[in-house]
Amino acid sequence: MSALDFSEFNGFDDKLWKQHIQMDLNGKDYNQALIWESPDGIAVQPFYTKNNTKVSSIPDLPDTWDHTTQIYMGDKNVVEQLIEQKLRQGIRSFHLVCDQPFEPAEVLNNFANYSGIQLILDCNFLNKTWLIELIEKAKGAKVALYLNQDPLHHLAKTGNWPAHPDNVFKPLYTILTQNSDETSCLGVHAILYAESGASNIQQLAYSMAQANETLEQLSGHGSLPKSLSLNFSFGLGPNYFFEIAKLRAVRRLCPLLGRIHDVEIKCHITALPAQRFMTLYDFNNNLLRHSSAMMAGILGGANALCNLPYDHHYKKSHEFSQSLAENQLFILESEAFQDIDARVTNGAYFIEQLTEKLAEQALTLFKSIEASGGWLKAIKKGTLQRKIKEQHEKSVRGLDSLDAVVIGVNKYADSTQKMQDQIELYPFQKMNPQKTLVAPIVARRLTQKFELQRLNDEKQA
């Protein structure tokens, strides 16, 4: 077969393409008809070419991703049964949510006959003695451990420190400096920003500012290791290409953060579907939203994907919805993305442009936060909380005006569907009346206003 010869075709000319598009618009204004603004304020063009795209390498992209399942560390018998079940299904990565210490040996013993086990921990407490014991036992069991210790997240979410302020970063510094790179200690729970309504640019900038604050606090106790890992947990929404670009932008920004502190930063990303975008009514659409979020996580370069049940926000855990969540990842793993990794997006003009824009604008916002005193000062003043709330309210106004559409809520709603008797967990913004050091950043679903009204209508019917 002879080589392809494209010499008969003219070279690509952006202006010529734009002229042809303008002719097809039959007098409509090109900018008004075809250029739209994203919720992040980024102008999206109708086409992108190599002539106006800067292609940059994304550092530290993973070769593959881990199918991760989330387990709440409550009743140890239930935990043991769940771990055994997931191991039989072939899952080797576990996202453990802990409200109090568990017995490390008992949990690690479940993995004794398996290799390649990864544990990602979200601990809502700070206990140095227990953490050191867990690290040592995990090393002995040859389990990859991601501790995700993030005192600033605890402050942002609850309004209080996880321990006495004088005893927060010192024990974390001890853990960080006494262990090798085999143990990854530091977490950045960026998912809180997504769950509360922050834009993608805000999520990136606030996450970088939070990570920078953590490193500054730790460096106050001594020199930082020359190499360390930051474990990001990101919530992904339905804006597919922007979510891909968001994760790529994180990896673009981390080396810049490393230069500030003269350390090499390795980036580990756990991606979960953001519950902010899940609906109460027409809930089956949540399956589609989760699939889109998980696919974006794969192409964006997440190291671990942790899917959640479609009814996670209003139902207690049950086998049916949990199985669907697991099967969604099994399908992506075995049928759709088995031989694909995040490198396939390299050179895709639209994604490259979005990555560049998000990273650039997030960096500008990050610099502004640092110039004003940093993350801790901003949250004490309430600046971050106010900005996120403003962004949330802007998004809700978009639903009111139908500038934004959520299927089953403000468009194509099934008025016959009743949900009042199906709610087992409170799915709306939770108000905490107790006194806190700072105002918490509050998780709030996008559609809660509309759903509260419909539930009220059900009660009155």
C-alpha cells in the first residue's frame, strides 16, 4: 500500500475556516452564535487547531488506574465481610473512611493472601501513635498505604481542628520525616470544594493554596523531605472535558508548588463522583452522571477511581446500588478502557486548551490568595466560604433561568414520581448550630432547592 499523499489539499488556515463558518451562519454573529462561556468564565471556541494550541507535557501521568471501593470502618464483622467480598470480585484497592482508630493487625490480616493491595485512608481524627503503628504493620504486610492526613480539611469541613492547634502539624511532621517514601502521608481533600459549589478554577486554586499552607506549617517544625507525595481526592462532575482538564491541570501545578518549597512533589489522585451533582428525583440519571465522571477520571489521569452508589446521598448502603457502582468500573476496566490510559488526551487541542486555561487562571487565583496571607488567613476571614457560596448561588440562578439544565429536575421532570417515602438519609444541606472556630465550608447539592419544593408539594398533596 502506497503512503498517503495529502499534497492536493490546501494547508489548514484558521481564518479561512472561520470565514466558511461565518457564511454558514447566514448573517448571525459568530461570537454570539458559537462562542459560549463556561461556568469557570472560559470562552469555549467552536473549533481548535494546532495553530492556536500550546501542547505541554503533563508530568507523572499513571500508566493505569486502580478500581477502588469505599468502605466505612464501623462494625469490624461487617468490614471483614465487605473486604472478603470485594477481594473475591478482584478489587485490590480500598478507600477506608474512619471516624476512630481500628486495630491495624485485624484489618491487614484480611489481605494476607493477596498481593498488590492498596489502602487509601480518610481519617477524621489525628492520632500519631496509631498512625505510626498502622504504617509499620502495613509495611510488614507489603500493603501500599496512602494516609491522606489533612488537618486543614478537617478545619474547613467542621470549623474546628482535629486536635489542639498546638498539636496538629508537629506529629504529622514526625510521621512524615521518620518514614520512607513507601508511605504517603499528606492528603488534600479537594472534593470538599466540588461538593460545596466551587468552580473548577476555585477547586484547583484552593487545593494548591491548602497544600501550600500544609507544607508551610510543616516546614515550621524542620526541613521537609526532598521528595514527598500529595494525595488529592477530587470530586468530578458532569462537565466531561472540563473534568478531564481539571485533573491534568493539577499535575501541571504540583511541580510549581514543589519549586516554592524546593521539594519534588509526586501527585496521587483519587477521583470520586461529586455528590453535588446527584439528584433525588429521576435518580437513575445518576448512573449516567457517575459513568461520565469516572470516564473523565480515567482520561484525566486519576490513579484511583472510587465510584459511589447512585442513591448514596439519600439511601443507606444496600447491595443492589453498590453492585451497580462496582459494575460500572468493571465495565470501564474490562470493556471500554482496558488498553487506554490518560496519555491518549495528549495533543487533543480542546483538552490541551482547557488544561492550559484552567491551570493559568488557577495559578493567578492561587497567587492572589498567597498575596493576601494564604489559605489559613482566608478561611479564618471567611473569604473562601463566601466566594464558594457566591459561585453556588450563581449556579442555582442558572438552573432557575434554564441557562443550565439538569435532566429530571428543571427539564423533562417526571411530575408523577414521589420520593418522600424513599428517603432514608437527609440529602440536603446540613446546618450545624454549634460554635466553631471558623465558618465551615458546607456541602450542598446543586438541585436541593428544587427538590425541597417538590417534597413540600408532595406533603401538601
